[in-house]
Amino acid sequence: MRFVTDGGIETDLIFNRGVDLPAFSAYPLLDSASGRTVLMEYYMAYVEIAGEAGAALLLETPTWMANADRAAPLGYDAVALTRVNTDAVDFLRQVGRASGLAAWEVGGIVGPRGDGYQTSGPIDPDQAADYHRPQLAAFAAAGADRASALTLNEVGEAIGIARAASDLGLPVAIGFTVETDGRLLNGTSLAEAITAVDAVARPAHFLINCAHPTHILKGFEPGPWQERVGGLRVNASTMSHAELDESEVLDAGDPAQLAVDQRPLLDMFTNLEVLGGCCGTDARHVAAMWKESR
């Protein structure tokens, strides 16, 4: 593996640092000096992990919720979204320059149009491409090195994002989430989803996020698709997505145990280049996972 990336930024900021994130959105912090200070402190913890691991650092923007439908309730129109997505890339370049690390990159984070834990049925790839293109275009124009789409549960949306990124010349990783049975919400396996996307819109690689390692293992089907998984960002909790949605407290699990639970995945996916965390994880979990990966 080459790149350390961060953990679950929203859950860390809310539960561990007491930061108010309206609508579960971290990107508005970029619009104030105090918010940027919070973000700088957050990312610098991963600078330290990368330094100790002797790895490169992938700084990924706090923009999972920064798309039109999900940002509208906070008053962000198309112009404001372009600005904040651009600012996010510029800010992380500042973090990278301040890090003292020999190798770092900046990646733009894209989230699903809707709730990653729910589905309204199949998504038209062309509509998804049109919808997500403005955010990806902002990243590309700002000079991001890559993008990652996290917590997707519909193949059509994944295809659309991959197509839009390709049109813009921006390398993209497509991240699927799975339920406790290791399958997408509609029952599609990871093998089927990855194969379907690759057949029509091959991204740079795939990643799996927002699921506990034991959940991913339950749906594992050996095959060539394994070689296309280049990143893992797992959850700390073994709870289902429905249970996590209803919980008012953070289930951070045990960092050391999470690292042990993830070990089989590191052996199954031999082309991993990015390792970080998702909901419930923080720098402690990511540090433990990197220690276990050596």
C-alpha cells in the first residue's frame, strides 16, 4: 500500500470533538477561520500516521455531502458549491505543503446523490453523470490529483460518476458500501457490481467503504474482480446501517480489534494502495490498521 488516508471525518468531528455539523456536512467548516483550524487539526493527525508509516498521504476533501440536492438545505447553490469544492482542494494543498511529507496527493470526495444507506431503485447512468459532473469539474479545475466516490449502492450511479470523471480526465475510485450480508442494498454482490461498472466505464480502481470487515467477508466471492479493489475505508462498528442511523451515540469499537478483523481483507485484495477508515473511525483506528498491515 502507498497511501494513508483519513477516517470517518463527520463522526469524528461530531462525537469526538463536539463540532456541530448541520445536515452531517463538514464542508461548511471551510467558510470560517475557526472551521479551518478544526479541519487542519483533524488532517494533521493523519500526517503524523503517514510519517510514522513511511507512506504517502492521500488528503481527501470533506465534501461527501457537497452536491446539489444535499447542500440546498444549507443554502449552497451551484455557484457556492463550485466555490466550496474548489476551496476544499486548495485548503488540502496547504495541508500537504505544511505536512513536511515527501509524498502526498489531494483527492476530491464525491458522495451519492441520495442516502447511501437507502435506495429508490436503479439509477440512470447518464443522469448520474450529469448530476455529479459539476462537483468533479470543480475538483479537476482546482488541480485535484484524483477523486473518490464513497458509499455508493447503485451500479448506475457508479457508472455515471466514472463516465463523468473520465470525460474530465480525472482519475476516480468508485467506492461501494455493503450491508451485513456483504451485498449492496439491492442484493447485488461486489463481484457483480465491480464487473458491471468495469464493462462500460472502467475507473482507476474500486474501493469498499462504510462497512465492517466482517460484513464484507460474508459476501466475498473469489474472482478477477479482487484485483480491481485498490482501497479500503471500513467502519468501526459491527452494527447494520439501519442500526447506525438510529444510534445517538458513537460505536467506535476497538481500534486494535478492527485492525485484526480487517487483516483477511488485506490478504484477499492484493492491489490495495489506499487504506483509511469510515464511520466511527478516527486516527487511532487508522494507525492500528496501518500497524497491522505491515
